[in-house]
Amino acid sequence: MFDNKETTDINQLGEFGLIDYLTKAVEITEPSTVMGIGDDAAVLDFKNKKTLISTDLLLEGIHFDLRYVPLKHLGYKAVQVNLSDIYAMNGRASQITFSIGLSSKFPLEAVEEIYEGALIACKKYNVDLVGGDTSASAQGLIISVTSIGFAENEKIAYRSTAKEGDLLCVTGDLGGAYVGLQLLEREKQIFLENPSIQPDLEGKDYIIERQLKPESRKDIVELFEAYNIIPNAMIDVSDGLASEILHICKASKVGCKLYEEKLPIDPMTYETAREFGLDPTVCALSGGEDYELLFTVPQDQYDKIKNQLDITIIGYITEENAGCEMISKSGHVHPITAQGWNAFKNNQ
Amino acid sequence: MFDNKETTDINQLGEFGLIDYLTKAVEITEPSTVMGIGDDAAVLDFKNKKTLISTDLLLEGIHFDLRYVPLKHLGYKAVQVNLSDIYAMNGRASQITFSIGLSSKFPLEAVEEIYEGALIACKKYNVDLVGGDTSASAQGLIISVTSIGFAENEKIAYRSTAKEGDLLCVTGDLGGAYVGLQLLEREKQIFLENPSIQPDLEGKDYIIERQLKPESRKDIVELFEAYNIIPNAMIDVSDGLASEILHICKASKVGCKLYEEKLPIDPMTYETAREFGLDPTVCALSGGEDYELLFTVPQDQYDKIKNQLDITIIGYITEENAGCEMISKSGHVHPITAQGWNAFKNNQ
């Protein structure tokens, strides 16, 4: 992807030189960061709040395909995917570490783009980059992100504390990232067969962006704070709505009723799914990578929730023995099954 | 390595199944762990202490060679390498996240061994495994560890706070891990040329173990606590003594005098280096991977330090303009230069 430009070999810099070069743009703005990059460990001060930690690996050929993922987007998405886990605890994300392993096929300019994307995400979400590791890899690009955040103990939303009678709610809309991926995969195939054909993604910006440049829902955690809403349970939608609902129900020992007609699906997602011969409901349930928040709140919070444009009530929590069921548009009852995205499937 | 045994394909379990299987042996024992594996993020409680975070990537073909590194040792070492950074801040390590990416050539039994090694390290060092990520990789084995710890603010030892007149001290002995690596590399070459020849590592246990199964220096942080010693500056010896000395001097804006004759080198390291035609002093200065602690203390702490069998005073800190110099056994003065281990060199 850098074939026609002047590029710089990373070996000219060495590891310490590379770290210095990449981190010169890093600013510390978060009050809880005592010491960022530059020592054996970062030093953070969360006073009497609880510390939250989450980590993800993103691997070339498994989690991303560099044939259609721009490097800057990749850096941005790697951060978003990980911050999402902190917001899913109803916490505030405050720092990340960002590690990268890259083979000799990547010039310095490639790493710079990835970092640039990561730093844009950090800046937009008020998160400090406080550490990481940079290494050669024998093959392919490897990104590992750890997110750190904090929360007051009584506001932390676990998966295991949904209660019978709770409203089941989801933010934003679902299935877009998955349908966007189908579009990118189709254009890749067409390009591979005939490189003179330009990709036809016109008018599909929204779902392409849902796949390539997802946003984690910091705004929802802030909305909860502003309206004094404390979810009983929460999880982020990374593997697909069905899989996440089952996680909450299993951990909380409850069941649920989900209404197909309530599922928030963007018209572009709906139409494009149809073009591909896909069921939009299945895309919403099992697509994954939406990075929306799925949560439950007590019914007495209904008045606070009902007018929030970006929150949809999609069902309610029942007792465990009632099972996890979806009521279809035609009124039929189906058990909810997890067909979430599974990194191991891609490797078979 | 599992060719002759019954093995289990990881795909049979899927990602969630694998996580459940691997983490069933995980115990939570550290009081600061509120919530470990099983939610979007781990929840930790460090009260009014500072939180410490460090992270490392370990990549097959760059950081380890599976032709002579047993998987259990690899899991153990991956944890030690990372804990070492927390101890280098004079902090207490309390949790880790452990992420692993592996290609389809690895059966379940291989992952189990890596985890077993990691959990042995956690148990021995009183650290909880509280999270991680598990993924397929397109090629090779990838390990990413993040260590979390805590410290009282006034006890944290940075790199940047060495003072003129400080004693320069190092724990344990140096160069062993590097000479152990030479031995393993030689036996690998012999084996590759003639597989019927068994490796000849007899009597070399100590330096082999320094390479394959290093121990981080939790005991030194405890010794500091017991004797009320607070180092002015500290760093762990991962890239080589010379490189670490230069890190401290650069960050602290000081110089130093180092005495070659004071360098702690184990007799087996010394003799084996000679067998390979290597200068033992160069192995100690530039070998790396010793995971000892290099620190500076004010001169008035001399009485507390001098009788510690596992601490050697190797020099002292000077003003910046005096430079960083080593006085050789013959009395000659040499500038100290970093020729530390550099992951990017291996990929050229």
C-alpha cells in the first residue's frame, strides 16, 4: 500500500528510536495520569474509585484485512473496541496502552498511520496513551490494546446483576457493521477478479463507517450520569446481540423476552441486507461488532429512558425458567441462540 | 512437539469454550481484586494507593524459539518479564491480564501448558489472573501480558530521580541469560545438523534456567520494605545493564562511574562465556534478559545495603557533564554505550 511512495525502513530507527518517534505527539491530559510513557510502568491515581481493566488482541488475517481496512482506521478502531469494554461497566475510560508487532513489510509510515488513528481516538475520548510495547513480528500485524478506567463502586454495571422485570434496552442501531463487512468483502472479490473495476460503495457511507470506524458509547455513560440512571446490568455488543443477551441472562440467572419488531435497524442496513439475501433480523441478532451497549434498568426508570432518541427498549427480563425467547413480528416464539462472531471460525 | 500424542483441536471448543476451559483453574486471592475474569472489564480496588500498569508483547520467532523453549516455561517467563516492570517501580504486582493468539498448528494441550506456566507464576508471586483475550492467529504464537500493581506514592521509584552521589547498585548476577541463550542456540544448530545427537547441557542448569525460567525480583521490593530502603531511581535489566544505566542517567540528567571489577558475574556464566569466545564483561553489560533490578540509593543508605548478599554496589552517580563511564579492571576509562538487545535486529 506504500509501494509508490518514498518510505522509511523502521530498522534505521531501532526500537527506542521508533518509540521516541511515535510518542512525541502523545499528550497527557487526564488528571488521573501521574506518569505516562517513559518508565517501567505507568503510574495512575484513581483516589478512592475502583480501577477497571480490559484488554484485546487484534490480529491481521483474523480481525482485519488490510486489503480494505485503512491503517488509520485500524488504529482508531483498535482503541474504540477496547474502550467499549470500560463503558460497558458504566465506567469512565482514562488511559490505554497500545502495543504493536509488525513485520518488515511495514515501513515507518505505516506504523505512523496506525498510531495517528489511535491518538485521534484517544483525543476524541479524552483518554491518555500511557504505555505499550513495539516489536518486530515474524509475520503480519499485531495490535494489543489494554484500556484502563475507573468508576464509583455503586455505579459499576456488571453482567450478573440483571433483575426480573427489568427493561432490556440497547443503544443506537444493530447489524450495520456486519452488513458493511459484506459490502467490503464483495468489493474485494470483484477487485481481485478484475483490478480495473473501482469499488462501488457510493451512498453506503453509514454502514461502511459502522464497520471501519465504530464509535464506543462514552456518550451513553455520560447520559446515565446526567439523568441519574444506573443500569442493573450492562455489556457491549461485540459478538452480536443474541450472544450478549445470553451472557447477561446466564450470568444473572434470569430469562428474557425480546421483541423482533423493536430491534433498531437502520434503513440502509435493512435494504443492503436484503440486497445480499440476508435477513436483517439475523444481521442485528448475530452480526456483531456494533459496539453498542445492551443494558437492563428497573421499570421505574421507564420515564427517564422512553424519550432518549438513542435508546430502544427491546424487551424485558423474566425469571430464569422462562428461558430466553424472541417474539417474532408474526407472533411466533423462538429461543434465542448465540451465533455470535467467533474468531476461531475464521481460522478453519 | 505434540506429534506423537492424542491431541484436541481447539475449534471443537470455540472461543468461549476455550476461555471457560482454561480459566477454570484460576483462583482469586489478592484482596485488591473485586472482579476478575467474566465481565467486560476487571474491577480492582487500590484504595488511596497509586495504580501501576505495564505491558509486553512476546512473539514467536522474535522473542522465543519453540524449538527449545518448553511451553510451560514460556507461559511462566511471559508473566515474570512483565511483573519485573512493576517491581522496578518499587511497587507490588497484584494482577495480570494474559492474552494469547495461536495458529491452528497448536492443539488445546499446547495452550493448556502455556496457561499452566502462567498460573504457576501467578501463584508463586501472589498475582491474580483477571482477564485477557484468546484468539486464533494466522501464523505463529502471540502472547500479550499486562501487569497491574500498586504502590504508595512516596515509595515509587522512577528512572528520572537518581541524584549525584547516589550509590549505583544491582541485584543478583548478570549475563547468565545471554550465555544460556548461546548454549541453547548451539545445541539447536547441532540438533538441526544431526538429529541423533542429544543436547549437551549437563551441568549448565543455572544459566539455562536464567534464560528459560527467569525470576522477577519481588523479594527485593520486600527487602526494601523490611529495611526501610527507598531507592532514588530504579529500572529492571531487560535490555542489558549498559542500556539500563544510560536510561537512568538520561532520564535523571546525571552521569555515572561503573567499576568493571564490581560487576556480579556467576562463575558458570564466566566460564561458559569464555568457552564461546565471549567477553564475560560484555555479556554482563549488553546481554539482557537478566530481569535483575538496577537502582540508586543515597550514600547514607550504605550501611543497610552493604551486607545484603544479593545486592552489589557497582558504581556511583556523578554530575551530568562527567558522562557515563566504566573503569576497567586495568584502570582504563571507557564511555558506556548501549548495545542492548533490540527486537528489531532479529528481523533483518
